Amino acid sequence: MDKYIPRIIDQELKESLEAAGAVLIRGPKACGKSETARQQAKSTLQVDTDPQVPNLMAVDPDALLLGETPRLIDEWQFQPRLWDYIRHAVDDRVDRGQFILTGSANPEESARMHSGAGRFIELQMRTMSWQELGYSDGYVSLKNLFAGAQIPTKEYKTDIHEITRRLAIGGWPELVGASESIAQRINSAYVKLLAEVDMSRVSDTRRDPVRVRYLLQSIARNISTITEVSTFIKDIQDFDNDDISRPTITDYLDALARLMATEDQPAWNPHIRSSATLRKAPKRHLADTSLAVAALGLDSESLFNDLNYTGFLFESQVIHDLRVYATPLDAEVYYYRDSTGLEIDAIVQRPNGDAAIFEVKLGEGFIESGVKTITDFTRNTIETQTRKIVSRNIIIGSGYAYTRPDGINIIPIDALGP
């Protein structure tokens, strides 16, 4: 891929540089952080590959920060002490838009002893959404849904084979236009490197690559579900007869989160009319659906032959895209599930408490079950002045975009955008 493909985060980065001295872009390896930052940076320091960096860190760290601004400090976490030097430089220069930091792993908390509050704005970047990839035309805007907009009818015809192909290839910028066979090789190599190198490099702690692979496979099999640590332990022991402890699994999960290879979906906690108890454990997602496909050794044909699993993978893709589209709105993406089994797949909530709820159904034939779920949830939820449901929606794989007479929006994923 030679030409830069615009990203939704571009405008947010521009506005953040106008507001703060430094901007930190976080995101999984190869999601496009560096290339996005280079579009607005005027000079670059490549911390992980520049041979002069270790020497200058020992002799004159401030020299690394000299250069035309905004100065990109790429993969800064390889030298965590840079954080404080940048913080002091921002204070001394008393100017905005001085630095852009990018990182594909979060350093240990002990490496960031001093807060960047008031100096840094942090942006979360993910792999490319279907709108950024050109699959979606953005006909239905998440922003407009919050404004209560209705959807004029429009048809979208997306073959299930095409959907499974997209899920298998994923949203990596370097794979735009690539064949599925090429994507399979690269995604498999990504998972291999994650297990064999990255997991031990983060915090310099050796982690068993075989067990990391088993854990990734377990996460992939249980994607878009509430999965307890005990499930991961059982899955790994099914492959490996040796015992593995809960603290070890917790450490592995923490390391995957620090590498941003996983991103949990937190539970929403509303006021409800029933006596049902609410689930509080997060739902598990990988950073991109292609990682699940690669971890399990699947391909698009395998997904077509197991549409039940593909439904969970499709839900994970929708959550991913909603997160991308929600970022400019400063909104978060949650889920709801109670002890009666009532579940809402996604709840996007803005800081003022307004919420848009989404059920995800791969096929049009499941729309009515989604309508029932949304109706039951709405009836059971107590709205307040500071927390109210402003939009009710069902996202499908293919079909018509429209607003039903009951106000519920039906949205093919190829229509969804920011």
C-alpha cells in the first residue's frame, strides 16, 4: 500500500495537537499509528531502531527531542524515561503541538511515575473500520443516530462469502487490496510473533509461547462472550496436561492487554425495574477479527461452514467498528447482560448519559428476535435525566437500511459510519 488512506482519527489528532503540548497515540502493532502520525509530524525519532538512541539517552536525552515540531517519537515505550523528558520539554516550551508519541505496548505503570495531565492527550487507535476500508458508505451516521435521525430506505447486498472474506483478512492497513491467501500468511505470522516474541518482550518476562498460543485460541473460540479465567485454564489444560495457575493466566491476559492485542468490552450498569442481578465481567475481544481466524487456523470457507461461530465474529467486528465511530463523540461501548439472560450486544454512551443500543444479527431472519430483546430491555430500564436511551438499532450483515414504525433502526454494517 503506497498511498495513505485517510483515517477517522486524523481530525481528532489535528484538534488534539491544537489543544495540548503532546499527543499519545496508542494501538496494536501494525494498526497504522506511525503512518497516521507522519501525516502531521514535521520530524521523526524512531526510538526502536535508531542506534543513537541508547547512547543519547545515557549522555544527553534532551537532544533526542530537538527537531521541527510536531516531532514524532515513534515507539517511545522502548525508552520509557523519555516520557518525563517530553513532559518537561512541554512545560519549558509553553507551546502546543510539540510532540506526537506512538506506542504498540503500554509500559509498566512504574515507568510512568509522573502524570501527563494537562500536557498530553491520549488517543486510542484501532485497525481499520469497514468504513475506512471502503466497505461501508457511511449512509447511517452514529452521530446522527444520537440526534434521533430516521433512516430513509436503502438496500445493501453483501454476500455472506464476502463478509467471511473480510472477517478473515481483517483491517490491517498493509493488507488493503491483498488476497486472502496473502493475508492468511501475514496474520498467522502476526500471531506467531505475538506468542513467541512480543509476549516475553513486554515487561521483560518470559512467557511460554505454546501456552500463549493456546490462550489466544481460547480467546478466539470464546470471542464476544463473557469468559471467566477458569474457562481459559480448562481450555489450555485440554491441550496441555500440565497444570496452569490462575495467576499465570491473569498475567498472560494482562500482557495481551498491554500489547493491545485484546480489548475487553465492559458491562453497562443501568437502573432496572426487575430484581435481576447484572453481569459485571467484561466481554472478550481480540484487536481484530483476523487474529481470531489466524489463531484457530481458519479461513473464509471455514467461517461459511460454521455460521454460528461467524455470528460471534461478526458481532466482534461490529463492536470494533462502533468503537472507532464512537471515538470522535467521546463515547464508550458497553454491553448489558443480567441473570435472566437478557442481553444487549452494544451500548454506546456519550458523556452526557445519552445511549444508543445495538443488537447484532448476521442474518435478516433474526431481526424479530433482536426487536424482542430491545423491547424487553427498554421496558426493564429506568431512564433518568442524566441517562436515557436515544436510539434503538439492529445491525445486520446485509439487507435494507430503514427505520421501522416502532422506531427501531435496521442497519446493514455496510451502511454504518461515524
